[in-house]
Amino acid sequence: MYSQLCRYGWRPLEAVGHIAFGLALLGLGLACAGADLLGGWEQAARLLTGAG
């Protein structure tokens, strides 16, 4: 992916930034799906805060 972005004229730092942003969005999406599977946002918050 990095080499493809550089081939199209993206600067290296810009390419790395876009890849990191895409991975962050993917992680956020997985976290949202996981919270839904765990039974909702309230239970996920309780698990994260240790009140679960």
C-alpha cells in the first residue's frame, strides 16, 4: 500500500499519515462493533472503568 501511494506522487510522510488514519478508523469501527456485541455501550463503559 505504501509503495502504491508513493508511486502516485504522495510524499512519504503524507502516505504514512493516511495509512495510520485508515488503521485508526478501522480500529474505531471494530471497537464500536465490539461494544454492540458486548451488550451495549453502558456495559462496555462499566468494563473499561472496572465497575463491571
